[in-house]
Amino acid sequence: MTKLLATLMLALPLAATPALAQDKKEPSKQQTKMAECNKAAEGKKGDDRKAFMKTCLSDKKKAQQEKMKSCNKEAGDKKMKGDDRKKFMSDCLSK
């Protein structure tokens, strides 16, 4: 019985290792942008850093919104609907 418990105690950390490896995922777009902005903000402190980070992180969001407006207008001008519109929007936004 003691040998069985000792074996289980030794095997338990090995069984958990694959689960830990699965927790490592690719960073999201937001996490990537945050890392880029953090790197660019090196040397800035306090309010200067806060203002820089706010601008840096929101620039991408504004650019995406502008792209969406532009693609949406173009699809509307072409009077696209349904699957054709979905495909066009996908292609347009991925450029």
C-alpha cells in the first residue's frame, strides 16, 4: 500500500505536465498590440506613459473602424447583398 501511494505521488506531477503545455496559447491581437505599445513606451513614466498608451492602443481601433466604414460604403455603392457582400467585406477588411 505504501509503495502504491509513493508511486502515485511521483506520477501525479508527470500527469499534469501535458495540461500545462496546452495552456500556452497564441497571444490575441489585443495582447500583441499591448506588447508593441509597451515596448514603444519604454522610458516614459507617469502621465506621459498613460497618455501614450491610450493613444497607441486606440489608434488601431480607430483604423479598424475607418476600414469598416470604407468597406461598408463600397459594398453599399455596389449594391451587394447576402453571400457576395459577406465575401467582399471579408476580403476588404483583411487587406
